[in-house]
Amino acid sequence: MRFENDTVLITGAATGIGEETAKRCASEGAHVVVTDVDETGGEETVEAIASRDGPGSATFEQLDVTDAERFDELAVDVAEEHGLDVLVNNAGIGHPAASVEDVSPSTRDYVVEVNMNGVWNGCHAALPVFKEQGSGAIVNVGSLASILGLPKQAAYSMTKGAVLNFTRAVAAEAGPYGVRANAVCPGFTDTQLTDQYFAGFDDPEAAREEMIAEYPLKRLGEPGEIADAIAFLASDEASFVTGHGLVVDGGFSTN
């Protein structure tokens, strides 16, 4: 089991990619600290893990990733109680499709606060723990928008591009302490966030089908497929991988 006796802290783990990552890491033996602003959804993730036969366990901690002080405190508390081996910065939001000039400052600022500053806060909280113990793995969830500028998604693209380059900076800085940092860059995945994106079109289903046609695999990704990539980068199987942005996009970026 890849995460036997390890503790994995995951943000945004109430639904979607975060939820599937929590289940995957638990199935590999981890104690998973499920965090989210959504208490009900987070507890449901914990219950789903507890109800399955197999290794691993989970607890829930309510966390708003924009609250840097709370994140710092949580990382210390988790490390003291369970140890802390892996941080997955998954929490993120999108915004309605709009041209740059039509995105309000408040929308831009909120996307920056969650998607960019939230990842910063997570690394800021975990790195002292990881450096002191001489080990640790960080996986930041970027996006296809980390490497491609998505039209009508400028604020989102800005933040996800920042996540990838920040990951590289963390890898360079923390590597001498035995700490790895990588990013996963998913294409469109069948989650609530993707549903929200397509809902902004006059014909959401037609927009979805048009997008699917652009993918060589002719489908969107599944949350579990992204979780597989995250689990790999977080595990010792990726012990010589750091500073990398792993694109998991069904071939979209080959177009």
C-alpha cells in the first residue's frame, strides 16, 4: 500500500476530484484529513471512506483555504496528532464565462483568493512541518488553464498559471529539505465545477458536446482518473519527480 501509516491532508475534498482523491489515498492505507468549507459534504466523504471494507481512515476538518491563520494552525495540529506526510491543495473555484473587461473586480479577487492564495496558504502551512521532518510531498491541483489560456476564463487561467509556476518555485526551494512539490493539470473533468462552466452557455448540452469533440479520447475526464495522477505524484513511486506539471487532459493539449 502506497500510503500505509501516512497522513494526507486534502483541501476541497467534499466533492469531485478532492473526494475521489481522499477515497483513493485511504484505499492505499492513508489516514486522510478531509477539509472543505462544506461541512455536510466533507462528513459524507469521511462516512464513505469509513463504510468501505479496506485499509485507511479519515477525519473531517472544516477549512476555508483563504484563512491563512486557520490553515497554519491546522497543519500544526494534524502533524502533532497524526503526523503529516502529504498535502493536496485541491480546493478551487471557477467563474462564469466572460471577457476580461466584463469580469468584475470582486469576481477576479475572489478567484485569486481561493485558487492562488489558497494554494499559497497551504504550502505556507505545511512547509515548516515538512522541512523540519526532512520529508513531505505537495500536490497542487492546477488545470489545463495552467498551460493554455482559456478564452472567457481569464481570471481562472491567471490563477491556474500561477499555481503551476509557484509549484516549480516551491520544488526548487524545498527540494534540499527532502520535500517534493508537483502539480496535476486536468482537462475538463466531469465535476460540479465543469457543470457550472457549461451552465453559462445558452445551450449547456450543446456546449458540452462541442467540447467533447475537441478531445482525442472523445470524452471528458472522470474525477477518479485525476485522483490516480495525484496519488502517483504524492507517493514514493514519484520519489524523483518534483517541479513537474502532469497534464491529464485526454489529449486536448495535443490539438
